Amino acid sequence: MKRWVASLSVTLMGLMTTLSGSTLARELTIHPQLKISSPKESPVITAQRTSKPTAEIKAVVKGNNAFALDLYHQLRNQQGNLFVSPYSLSTALAMTYAGARGETATEMSKVLHFTLGQEDLHPAFAALRTQLDAQKQQGEGVQLKIANRLWGQKGYEFLKPFNQLTRNYYGAELEEVDFKTETEQARRTINKWVAQQTQEKIQDLIPPDILNSLTRIVLTNAIYFKGSWLKPFDPADTKNKPFTVAPGQQVDVPMMSQEASVGYAEFDGLQVLELPYVGKKTSMVILLPKKVDGLAQLEQQLTPENIHNWLSSIDDDQCPEFIQLPKFKVDAKFELKRVLSKMGMVSAFDDAADFSGMNGRKDLFLKEAIHQTFVNVDELGTEAAGATAAIGEARCGGGNFSANRPFIFLIRDRESGSILFLGRLVNPAASPTP
């Protein structure tokens, strides 16, 4: 029996134009939606494959990871489990950023931590995409597929350079639909594509009230990761055991277990475990506070510097550990307009927005950003369709790693360092919404 880990992210953006009397309003809708998916086609990306990350790729990864942690800090005050796909959201926003100009572009670059100019940023995203696509060359053990597509109003003129940029660097072909007179049919067409990319796991991504006759363009992004554990868990060893949600509060959950020698590091108040997938190029990292109520303090310490130090301190194959990890499912949905505005992306959502790089006119703005995710972790792997730095030296505990209390987890590409998915588990027994 194969043990699989899978992760999926779908991001959808819609640009709309609204006229009211003599007042011109501009509206662009971003609708990122995440779940595990397997894109049917792999777009052609204009980028050369490199064996190691270039300086430009490193800059993109560093910025994406910094944005991931900023976003996590904005969302962490919400109750319960949490799960985001920062890579998908960064990619969708990068395609939107390609059409941003003036103050709108300046604000977006700051919030998204884009340090490269437009002329270097998008080729770097393409190079990172090409490097991530190479995962599928590992055979049955690991698959990583990414798909992008643009859906434009039939007969509406977008600037040729914008179309070429999104096609060449993001593989986003432009397909014409009729938002003006066939809004519902356009919605169904896009939803059908999304369902195909997600192996039918995401149905009706776009609800009936999102698109209207003023919609001009929708951008979609999907990322699908499926990998088998390098050392799978045996289902026969999975037993119901207590998970301490909070001091004095426990729930019984299926707890997987195995003895394994894996990447490990230990610090004051923190254990770090890395579970690799076949090929060892991707992995799940678990940040486990030693205290039952230590999650809040750990979240305060989530900085790019600490993440780098924790991950770089992991000692591969040196720490025999008895590992216990709960089976769990998490899904989450966020409306990010207010969050992104609070982070500094203000003008993109109001009349001051400038997305003239898309159509040559200042008549578009962002209406909303909706982000939805799903993750499933079991013996078969993971299926998904986001302040004191007490840095110590890595050491082998030689004992138990029992994730029987709230923890943070992430799925990363080890070669580039890119965080593909980021989340926290507070209560494995909390059932995902349908």
C-alpha cells in the first residue's frame, strides 16, 4: 500500500469594471481557493531549468516566505485550526501585480515582499515554477503540478504585453468567456475547469453572487502536491489516544506511530521534526511546543529568521525517535480584503487603484480576496485540495516525539526552501465543514 501526501491550492481572481452615472468605479475581485488538486495539463513556462536556486529564485522564495508569516500573524487570532497555501496566493497576486502601476504596485510589492523589479520578478517566478515542476520527475513517489489560466471577457481588449507576460511566465493561457450576457455559463465554465484540476474535489468554487456582467477577467492558479512518506506509517499501529487541546481538556483521536530516524532538532521549549517524502526533496515540518499551552508563544516567535534557524538546525537521520502524529483534516476559508488592506495593500481595493498595466486604463480595482484550503493527514500521507529567538544547537533527544498537543506544521520544497503550505493544528477532532 502506498503512503501519499497531497496538497492542492486554487486561486481565482476576477477583475470587474463598474460605471455609475458620471462617476467611474473600479473593481477587481480576487478569489483564492485552496484544496488538493491535480491539474490536467502542465502549462509551458518560459524559464530555464537550473539545478540550484539562483539569486533571483532565492529572492522570490525569501519574499514569499516572509509574506506567508506576515499573513499567518494576521490570521492567527482566529479560533481553531488554520491552514493556508502562501505559494498559491503569492502566485495569484504576482499575476495581478504584473498589471499594477504607481502607488498600487508600490503597496503590493511591500506587502508581498517583492524585492525584484517587474522585469526580474516574473521570470524568477517562472524559474521557481520550473524547479518545482521538476518534482514530478521523481516518479511515483512525488508529484507536484501547477496550473494557471486567465478567463477574459469576449471581445474585451487587454494589453498584449500583459497577456504575453502571464502566458510566458505563468503559463496562463487566456480563454474567452462572456461575463456580460452569459454570466452563469461563464461561472460554470470556470468551475468546471477548477473541478478538473482538483480531481473533482472542488465543486462550485465561484458562488453565484461573485461574478456579474461587469466582470472582465478572472485569473486562476492551482497547485497540487502528492507524495508518499519516505517511511510510511503502518495503519495497524494507529490507536485512539488523548490529544490535549488545552490544559485540562483532552479529546481522543487516532494517533499514528512509528519508530524512525528522521530530521530532528530541539530547543528550549520546542521540538522540530521533519518527515520527508520519497526523494527527500519535499517534507513536512512539525514545530511542537514542549508545553501544552505553548502554541501562542511559538506563534509569536514565527519570524523568517527563527524559521531559518530552526530548519537549518535539523540534523538528518541522526535522531532515532518514537514518533506519534494524529490523523487530522483541516479546512479553512478567509476573506482577505480587510487583512491585505491592514497589511498595507490599501489602494488596490479602492478608487485609487491603478491596474492600467492590464488594459491601459485606470478602471479596475480589487473587490475581495477569498482564500480556501483543505488538508488531510493520515497513514497514507497528507492531502491538501500559511518573539524571543531562543536558538540552541541541534541535539538528538533519543526519546519520544509525541504530537499530542497543538502544533504548527508546514510543507516545504527543501531544494528552494519555498513554503508551499502552512498551518496549525489545535484540535484534530474538529470536523471540517463540508
